[in-house]
Amino acid sequence: ALTAGSGTAPAQPRGRGRRGMIALPVLVVTGLALSGCTSEGAPADLAAGVGSTATPTPSSSLDAAREAEDADPPVVTKDQAERIVSRVSEVATAADQSLDAAALAPRFAGPALQERTSDYQVRKAKPDIAAVPAIPAGDLQLTLPQATLTWPRTVQAVVKDPDTEDAPTLSLTLVQDSPRDNYRVLYAMPISTTAALPDVAPAAIGAARLAADVKLLAVQPDQLSAAYADVLNNGDASQYADLFDPTDDGVRAQDAKRKVDFPASIGETGSVEFAATADTATPVAMSTVESGALVSVTVQLGIVAKPTAEGAKVNANPEVQAITGLTDSAKGFDTVRTAQMLMYVPPVNSGEKIRLYASSTHITSAKELP
């Protein structure tokens, strides 16, 4: 018997003197430990509304540095970001309980919406399958807002439920498309390493959202998904293999394990093909202090399993059963998992490797072969 589907913006205008970051040690959040970190404090909210840009009085070195470079202000303060995430949490909590994907629309989009929509579909049919992680409303451990005066606007955040010891620490990428829109979660994934993030600017300064085709990184953000897919497909033989650090890369490790375990489980009665492909979701790249970027991106992980022996069938695992309504097939199944990833991409010619910091892999489609 066979088992299918197994396995677990353009750059914004800057101020006249603004570069990617302000390279002053006092204005840097250094070596942020993802397991229990706090970011530099932001200025007081000053009664600015959520989603608006606060204009603090230049009474600190942070404000003075920003004014000295004639830089754009951050799109939110830390307090505003926490209120935004709290409202996201309210929407997610209600939808997670009701399994109503339509209720997510005000606060979710892109890969994060796709993952939860698929999760709800699966759990309606198979309630025992583990749910995607809840999004808590706790204090943000990292707040990295974009510094800009235009739209779309982006905030990178790290949050953990302070009341649940074993709750995962989550990386959230939120985007506001226009002044009238809510900030919506575009990417949401658990932190998958204990390594510290690269140095980033404090919330009161903000970062640049880099163009998808920026040439100053080891790999352009819009080519990162394809490069990583090539590594998954070809391993150390990939032309991009030396660019990526395999340490703590759960996506790569799980993909390699599936390629060993799954063919072994089907034996001589069937065949299985694996293919990772670049995803079309827009990557989001936020600049770091040392001219690198934190990039949120996705990759598609495809598996095609079909019987080759007369009378053989492919058994569907619970997720495939939930999506297709079939328990087995004499034709086989085509399944796709989408992996959301947060990667640090170093500057070009730095000698550093691209590192994975957060990831979430979830089945997003399944169908019987024709």
C-alpha cells in the first residue's frame, strides 16, 4: 500500500540623507535572542492612531539621529504594533475556533491566509490533526517597522504568548496596502532556531523595505525561492548550495527525510517524484544594520505518488483524505506543501551564508491524478 502526501513591494522612497540603516551602535538592536528577547523601546504613542505614523518630539538620540539624516519616520511605534498584533490575535483566535476562513480576511492575506484556510479545511474533516499555532497578543519581542511616508507599509514582528510556556515564538510579517486598509499578516511562522537574529535598527528608527530585485544581497529577494528550491532538488550539487547554511534548516532536513522514508514505504508497487518549485508569493525584505536583509519568502514542495503494479492503489494520508475526500486511488495523488520561511540574506560578497530563522510547512493542495 502507498501513502500520499506524507511528511510533516517595491522599495519605498527614502529621506535625502537616508541609507539602508543608521550605523551607530547606540541605535542598533544587537544579537536579538529569539527565545526570549526584547527590542529597543519605541517613543510614546502620543495618541497616534493604529496604522498612523507618530511624530515624536526630537528629545532623544534616536530622534536626533533620524532628523540629522532627514530620514523618513517608522510607520508605527512599538505600542501601535502591539495593538495591531492584538487585533490580529482576536481575529485569528475566533477564526481558529470556528474554522471559518472567511473571518480571516480583515487581518490575513497571502501565504498566511492560504495556510490557515487549508488548515481549517483539513481540520473540519479530521479534527484530530494538529492546528497551526495560535497568534498571541503578548508583548512583542521584536518590532521592526518600515521607515517610509508612503504605502504599502510593512512591519516585521516577533511575538510569544507569555502565559503559555511551550507556545512557539512566532515571526509575523504585516503589510498595510493603503491608508484605509488594516495591517494584515502576510507571513506567520514559528521561529526554528535559537540563534540570534542579525543586528537590526530599533523600532524608533525603522528599516527600509528593499526592492524585490535589489542587487546588493547575496541573492535577490525575487530569486531566493527559486535558488532554495534548486538546493532542495539537487542538494550539494546545486549551484546555489554554498550560499545556504544548512544549520537548523528544518525545511531542508524534513524534505531530505521524506525523500528517504516515503520511497521506502511504497516499495516496488509504486513510484514517487519530488519537486520543489519557486512560489509566486511576493517576498518581503527588511534591511538589517550590516546591509543584509530579513526576507520572508515561500517555496512549493510537490509530491506525486502513483501505483506501478497492477491492482495497486495509493493510500491517502489524513490530510489528503480531508482535501480530496478519497481514502485511496488507483491513479495516484499530486500534493503540494507550501513552506513559509524567514531567512537572513547577507550582503553580496560578504562571505556569509543565507540562514533560516523561521519556517512553517503545511499542505496547501491535493488532487487525484487524471
